[in-house]
Amino acid sequence: MNSIRYKSLTFEQVHVGDTLPPLAHEVTTTSIILGALASRDWRPMHHDRDFAQQRNGTRDIFMNTPNQAAWLERFITDWAGPKARIGRYKFRMGDSICPGDNMVFNGEVLGTEMDEQGCGWVSLRIALSVGSEEKTRFTARVALPVDEHDNPWARSGDRWRP
């Protein structure tokens, strides 16, 4: 049986100023509705176009917060690999993501640091844009393995301080 090996960045491979490869996705009505269903968000502005337009004044249904958070996590792990562990993130949504939008994630490494427990941390600034308009801004603190034998997911208790 063949085992699949995924690329995992190590802390030493990342430097301030590095840019993350962009992630683009054509947003569909289905992807917005499925994201809302997966997060048990039954509010009609995420699945009912008439409600979204007439009651909310938006151009269409729009992506909910947990769906954007899931795309953020995918963007980070596509770049860093499965051993990357997000310690924390913050984001500020500015405008709606609707069907027909081509959303693009871009990111940059703002900082790197090793904590007292030997965990390697990377600080990221990420933008979610549609065309030239930035829709959501993110910051994230991500633990990366310090070498091929380290795994941030194995850290707990005093060894894990996000």
C-alpha cells in the first residue's frame, strides 16, 4: 500500500516577507449554501436570494463567517502542509462574497519567532479579494514544525501556548 506524503514546511524554511501562493475559487450558489448548511446556519440570507436582496439589501445570498474561516484554514494548510497548526486568527469582513465572485486569497509572512517551549510560530497577513476589492482581512498565528520530526499537533498543555 502506498502512503501519500504531503509537503510540510518547517519553521526554518519560512522568512519574513515570503508570499503565500494565491488560492482562487469561483464562488457558486451551491458553495455558499453548503457552507451555511455545514455550519448549521439556517439564516435565509445565506440561501434565499429574495430574502437577501429585499430584506438585507444585498445583491445576492452571501457567504457566512464560518465558511470564510474554513477557506482561510484551507489557504494556510495548502501553503504550509498538514503539520501546520493554527494557533489563532482574527478577521474583519468588509463586504459580502456572493455567487459569481472569483475570490482570491493572498498572504504574506509578517514575522517568525520561536517560543520558550521550542515551538516555531509564523505570523501571517492575509487578504481575501474579489477583483481589485479587498473583502476580508485576516491575521493568523501558525505553528510550523521546527524539523522533520516535530509535529505541532502533538503539543499540548504547557508545550502549546497559541
